[in-house]
Amino acid sequence: MLSKQWSEELPIANIQNISAVAGGDVNQAYQVTTTDETYFLLRQPGRSADFYQGEIAGLKALEKAGITAPRVIASGQIGGDAYLLMTFLEQGSGQQSDLGRLVADMHQHYSPNGKFGFDKPSTGSDLIFDNHWCDSWRELFVEKRMDVLADELLRKKLWHKKEEEQYQKVREVMNEQLNQHQSKPSLLHGDLWGGNHMFLRDGTPALFDPDALYGDREFDLGMSLVFNAFNEEFYRAYQKAYPLAPGYEKRLKFYSLYLLLVHVNKFGSIYAGGANRTMSEILNDA
């Protein structure tokens, strides 16, 4: 429960109620009701006001691209805790085909400088990825994401020699195939799993909780496969709106592996089996 200080210091008037709601495993989340509006509040205890800068930049990039998502109202720090205040989206139901078209639309907005990366670091996992601008997707993904993850798994002793050796073989495959693949720096959600999309009351699909960057659009789609939260209607609609390049089936596994390794790093060996199987599949495909 939030203290009275929050009602007094949040930059909105006439607050009637602040109640806890589900908000994922990273933030504390609340519904804030006023006499006129309802808002969604994220809180991160003990963090500075800039904690949400990456998410804010991602939400603003989605808004600029015309993608339905929460709109940023305010951010800052109250009582030593970071907060992000956004518009509240009312839950409804809708069609996954509409969601597929929405994601395809997002992916047709490209980096303003023609490079891969983002102005803010990625903070969607326990690791921080710097997102500095790169000339190639291979460099950003393999060297600045996958290698960083691998090093951290070894440091934590969640990986040992067998996994390290297997990863080095997978790394060779990823480098070779991504060097041959023509990537364009699309606007990515960056954490596209089932918990980060919804449908509004009128059936409109919406995205939230972005970990945005500009990268190969297959990154989002590969992650979307991991928890089976998107059905065939989603993928058919996406393909019709923005067809993928040949060989995508193999490359999507690179990004499924990435999300699985993020989960191994955060939650431990419960996800190790899936990650190891995916590495084996990548090597068999090669």
C-alpha cells in the first residue's frame, strides 16, 4: 500500500483511490483513480528518477509511430522511489490477426539514422545492454547482447564448459547467417511476449512495457514464439502485411534462444533445458 505522500505528490489532482494491480515481475503497479480519469502507476523502490527513462523513450517512439500504447503522463521520484505515471488502458478482447498487423506496422518504422540501437540502454532484464548505435545487426545482437549474456551465465556458474563450447558453435552459425541476411533497423518492442500486449474495450490491439530498440524485426518474432502466446492468426496476418525473408524459420531460433537465456540468467536452471535444446536445434539446422 502506498503512503499518503504519494497522493499528495503525484502531479495529478483529485485522487480518490490508489490500488495495487498486477504489473509483472519487475515493478510494483497501481491503478490510480481520480474524479475525472484513471491512470496506471509503476513504482520501483529505491531507484532514482531516471530508472524509467528507457521505457519512456520506448513508449514515446511507439506513440510517434502511431502504435496504440499507454501514453506517458509524468515520471520522477517520490519518497526515494522511482515512478512512471501513464494512461490506463481498459481491458477488452480482440483478434490476433489485428495484433499481427499492428506489429507489422510498427516494424515498418525505421531508425532515423539508419543504424541499429537506441538512444537509451535496455533495462528489461537483470542485465543492462547499452544499445549503442551499430552499423550492423550482427554486431548489436551477437556481440552486445548474446556475448554479454554468455559471459554473465558463466560468471554466475549457470553455464559450464559444455554449455560454453556449445554456445561458441552457435555463435559461429549466428555470425555467418546474420552476415548473409539483409537486416533493416525496424522499431522493435524488444520484449514481445504474451504479457506485454492486450486488447482494448473496442477490440483495438495495444502494446505496452516496451524495451525498445531499432533492430531486425525477426528479433521480436523469435521472442514471441517462446511462450506460445500468439496463435497462427497472428503470424499469418503479419506475413501477409510484411512478408519475412527466406530462411527466417532458422533465424527466429536465435531470438528464442536470447529470451530463454535472459530467463536462465534471471530465474536459473528451470529454463536451461529449453535453452540447450534450442542451441542444439540451431546447430542441427546449420
